Amino acid sequence: MKVNRVMKSAVAAALLMTAFALMAAELGPVMDRDEALARLRDGNARFVASEPQAWNAGSERRQELAAVGQHPIACIVTCSDARVPPEILFDQSLGDLFVVRLAGNVVTPEVAASVEYAVEHLRVPVVIVLGHTHCGAMQAALEAGDRETAGPMGALLARLRRAIESVRAKGFAEAELYEAAINENARLGAEELLRSSRVVDEAAQSGRVTLLSAVYNLSDGTVQWQMQLMAAVAPAKATPPSARAEIHADETSKPPQVSAVKNEAKPQRKAAEEPDTYARRHR
Ligand SMILES: [Zn+2]
């Protein structure tokens, strides 16, 4: 029957289209990493200015995502804290971010596997480990000290303790430990991704993926990007408190800027320089 043939070819064409759609979803469009970073920076600036764009999360967008697949512009590992929702603080929409969240944004093997998936199959150009100020998980780890904690909480606190021990070893004063450990934990998380995942490491080394750590400031809404991070940075006593306050004030007044991590000697650096700097440091 002619009608049957027409129907069969229509079905075949639909199957082919679906296959192509799935392939496209698998490979994903590779957005330029600087463009992706700029979108995140601009989005955070809109968030800080309380001028978010209208969310593109209507039924049309949902159907498009369901049919074509996800093409996130970045993978973000961050804390479960209800005050740190990446889509909101980067002013992104449905399908824009591949997010891995757990208390203290620690990088466990399962987290690294999730990031691997985003890098290898979704072809994200940017991976960010995002800590945040006032992190309750880090506070708990500080309060626990060397005391062993039973159960899964013990495993989480043990991971966070590494950051605390690291900043102690670098000479930070007790009063500075909390903030310093939050920064350090994000940096160590990025390092752990490189160390534990060959896929992430190769993508970062080849320049296909920009791997950064950053800290979100709950009070002013800014994301402070860490480039050279704290490894090469002396404790706060190397930077007078007044200078640190100035850097902080500058960060809040210029939210779109990629600003240097506190305690870093060089206060400003362009975003485009971050990836190479980071990659070089880990070669
Ligand atoms: Zn937290």
C-alpha cells in the first residue's frame, strides 16, 4: 500500500531525526570558554544589581530541552546551602548550568564522575568549584577540630579538615581560618578534580575546558574568582588589613569584574588570563 510506504518513510525520517538529536545532545555545541565565562560574569553582575533577565523556563523551552537535550554552558560544583543556587546567582536559565551540589562543595569520587560526564559528554567549556562565605559545613569542621565524628558526617568533615590543615600550615591566624579555609577548600576541590579525573585533567591541560575555583559572597552577591588562589599567597599578615579592605570594597563596587582572591598581592586580573595561569600551575 502506498499509504503504508509513506507512513514507514515518515517513521524512518522521524527516527533518523531523533538519532541526530541524540547525537547532537551527546556532542553538544562547544561554546567558547571565554564567552561562557563572560555570560557567567555578566549574569552575576545582573544578580548583584538586582536586575535579573526574565527566565527562559516556559513550556517552549522545556519542550526544546526535552527534544534536543541539554547543552549547559558550565558545570558548577557548589554547596547545598539554600542561599547558593547557581542558576539564580549567575542569572542563568533552565538548561544553562550542570550543577553538582553537596554540603561543603567537597569533591568526592562521585562528584568528580559527575563533572567528568559534563566535560566528556556535554562538552561544557567551563568548570567551577564554588565555595561560599558563611559556609555552615566549614564552620562545623572548624568546631569539630580533630575530634572524630561517626558516620557519613565524619567523612564530610574529614574532607573539609584538609582545607583547614592546609591554611593552618600556611600560617593563617585562628581568626582568619574560617574565611581562608573556605577559599582553600574551593581551590583544593579544583585540584582534586584534576588529580582524580584524567578526563578533566586532559580537558583542562589542552585548554578545551577552563577550570576555576571561586567563592560566592552571601552578603553582597558577588562571585570572587580565584586564579592563582592561595597556594602562592602568603597569609594575611603579608597584606595589611587596610589594603585587604580596599580590595574587598573594590570587589563590591565592581561586581562584573573578575576580581582577585582576597590576600592576593595582585588585585585585578582579566578573566582571559585565568585558565592558562591555572593550567600552567598544574603542569
Ligand atoms: Zn556551605
